[in-house]
Amino acid sequence: ALIARVIVSFSVSTLSRYFAVWSGWAPLCRSFSRATHPQERREALPFSLSFIVWLERRVLHPDTSCADILLIGSLLCAVWGSLRWSDLLWCPPDRIHLHSDGSVISGIAMRAKVTRSGMPWGILPSGLTGTPSGSWSLRWLAVLKQSLQRSRAAFPNRVIDFLPALLSGPSDAPVLFSPLQRDRGVTWIRSLLMEHWRESASGPPPEAFRFIGAHSAKVTLLSWARQLNFPSDLRRIQGHHRLSGADASVALYSRDDIGAMVYLQRALAFHIRSGFRPMQPLARGLAEPLPDFPVQLPAAVPLGTEPLFPAFPGLNLSLQTPAATDPVPQPASPVVSGHSPPSSGQDTSAVRHAAVRVEAHAARSLEASDPSGSGTVWVRPACGSQTRQLAPDSLCDSVPPGTTLCLRTACLIRFSTVP
């Protein structure tokens, strides 16, 4: 009877210890009871160069309907901006605009995988096929703004905060009805891919086309930049990758997420127009890349003299003080400005600032002689720097050797046109 009472008293603790011993063996036993089959990771394949060129020319073709321009332009926007499909679904069309100097088309994704506070993005307006007389982005942007006006008139109480859309109405006057979800977007993208393939080849498409999807838009430019060994920091900014620690603080206080993106895109376009042809790598380089169709592109212009789009001549202003307190101006036709007398302390007389032409007697502007001999012009620094100490005769048509260029984004982008 005593033994029975002892067993009953300690039965709970005894069972707990027993199960604790076996619980350590359970994961090991389960690992041997399951059959494991290693699988390679399936990743989205980047778009081919010929497909991107075909899309841009499709937008520019006079027979392309406004409905097709809207959808194809949104896809190209995702390609050049390295955006996910989910990012496009949170891009308000009324926040997309062409900068006044024609150097960039910018927008914002109000929600994204990496942030909930808004993710700015920018694209190079000229793309791969653009010229000073026309570009896919300008035609798409014009059609987008017109469709947005019609949509607001048809649905005055509806918030339109998406880019890829299911359209209603006639194809030459479409209305943005509702977001185009990812699954339907993938089907549409693959139909475009097959249309491009049938126009260029007669045989069946490669089996690897099943890896083309909505995420292919994001990886395309990042893959091309990696093949050209572009710096990882530029590729990180282009891809909107999340940062942590000190790197996150550096990115936060840089206050510019678009300048580096446009620089990378401009460099990519230059290399491709110069003859570089990116590959479509398979299985992370384990398999032979997919073959691509040959394309003809406009001739490349050296990066130091490549004009902006639309083509504006450059302009340079040199300041005594590098402080930036004025707002960014509304530029017209820029010219090039030179130096002012050196100030006390740090000599900044060699600093050159890009500038833009403004209306006569505009606030914080300078009246100076046009170096082309056509009278006087009114100009301002593009980056918003002060003009009160500028000399009226400080205009020049080139940057003197040995000078320092302003590195603010507004100036840096325009310096590409200065000889």
C-alpha cells in the first residue's frame, strides 16, 4: 500500500521527466521519417533588351491605342523605376510629373514592402529609344493625365491611387476603373511577350519564358547594372532595398532618393547605346543565358555631354557662398554662367553651379550678359543657392578647368550638358 501511494504521489513528475527525455529525441526521429527533395529556387527572369525596346517603340507607334499606351507605359515605368507590381498599385497618377528641366519623371509609391511612409522613384524620360523630338515617357504621361481627368469626371468620389488599371470606355478615351491585380497582370505581360516573340521568330518560345512574371520588371535594370559592375550603392538605391543601422541613417539624411537612380539609368542607357547587350541569366548563371534578338538604337552621346530630355543647353553659376536658402526655381531655357570674386575664408570662387533662365526681374534672380551676344538674360542657380553676391558679368559658355562643380542634384544633373 505504501508503494502504491508513492507511485500515485510522484506519477506526474515521473511522467514529465519521461516525456522530457523523449522530447529531445522527437525532432531527430521526425527528420528521419520525412523524405527531403532539394529544390532549386525559382526566380523571376529579367526582361530582354529587345522586349524593352519593343515596348518603348510600341508606345511611340501612332497606331497604338491610348488604352495600350496606359498599360504598357505603366509596365515600362516599373522597369525603369525597379518597382514591384504591388508598388505600382499604390502610385497615385496625380503625383507623377515631369520635372521642369525635363531631366526626370518622378512619382511616389505610398505603400511599399520596404516602407509605409512613401517610396519616391524617378525614371529617365528618354529611356533607350528617346530622342529630343519624342519619347515613350512623354506620350504615356500625357495620355495618363488625360485619362485621369476623364476618370475624375466619371467617378468624382473615387480615389485613384493606382497605375496599372482595368480600363473602361473606348480604347481611344479610356477611363481608369479599378486596379489591375497581379495575377491578371502576369497573364497580360506574358501575352505581350508572346506577341513580341511571334513578330521576331517563327519557332516556339523558350521553356524559360514561364519564369517571366510581374517581378521581372523590378529585376531587369538591377541585373543589367550588375553585369556592368556598377557600384552596389547605386544598385541599392535603384532597387529601393531596405537598410539598417548606420546605413539607414546615411540614406535618411541624404534627402535624395532620385538623383542616384537617374544617374544609374543614364549610364545604363549610354552603355547600351554604345553597344553593350545585357544577357538574361538562367539559374543564377548555371545555365546558358537566353538568346536575344538584335536591336538598333540611337547613337550614344558621351556621358559628359549627353543632353537632357527634352534637350536644354546647360548653365553654370558660381557663387561666393555655398549656402542654399532659396527655393528651387522654375527654369526655362538655361545658359552657362561663370565665376564671381573669391570670398574671405574658404575660397569658393571656383565652384560652378548649374542655373536656369527665369522671367525678367524674378525674385532672387540675376541680370547678366548672354555669352552668345544676344543681349541680357535673367538667371538663377538651379540648386537654389543665393545670388546676391553674383557679378553681372559672370556668365560663360563652358566650365573653366580646375574648378569645383556643385554636387547638389539639381546642379549635378544639368552638368551633363556643359562642355
